[in-house]
Amino acid sequence: MNPNTKELIVNLAIGLLVVVAGLFAYFIFAKEGSDVVKESLVLRGGATTGETVVLGAQVANTIVELRELKKAVADTTGLFNSRAFTNLRDFSVSIPEEAIGRENPFLPTVWKLRAIAEEERARQVGRGAAVSY
């Protein structure tokens, strides 16, 4: 893995930990009047072993998910170091600058004026050659 990539991953992990710690501290200390704070600071005597087992399973699942995520990130960064990626070439073509739009876009275009004139001529010819029954 590239040293810059490792450094980036470490920096992101540290930043995430700081944000999580800040949120945890906010909910624990800043919201003094909430029931959540009181429940979290007071030891509950009624905690059962079942709750402990459930919490342990949740922690284990979280650890497994984090390991899978770490593997996925390693696989993704490995793609950028592969030979197929490093041998890619740029086939882009530069597009020349062109004039955009017209001076007055509300004026009819030349082809539109010609079409209107031909329609008028066709109407005039159609009126003069009317067939009567």
C-alpha cells in the first residue's frame, strides 16, 4: 500500500474517533437535564446477564463489520496500484472555443422567416385555385 494512502486512512480514522468522542462527550455532559444522561451515569442494579450477552453480540458484530470494511478499503486501494490502472492512457480531445448563442435570441432565425414566407405563398396559391363543386 502506498505510504500516502496509509497516512490518509490513519488520519481519517483519527478524525472519526475525535468526532465520535466529541459527540459522546456532548450527549453525556452538555445535556444535563435529559433522562439519557441520568440513566447512563447512574449504575442500574437491575441489569441482567441477558442484556450483557446482547450487548456483547452487538459489539462482536460491529468488530466483524469493521474488519470487513478494512478489507474492502484495502482491496479498493489495491486497484489503484494495479498494473491495469497505472497503464491507462488519456484519450481526451480538446474542444475548440466557439461562439455561444445569438445576439438577440428573441428574433426569428433566417430559416424560420423563409418557412413562414413559403407558408404564406402556399396559402395564397391555395386561395386562388379553389375548386367549386
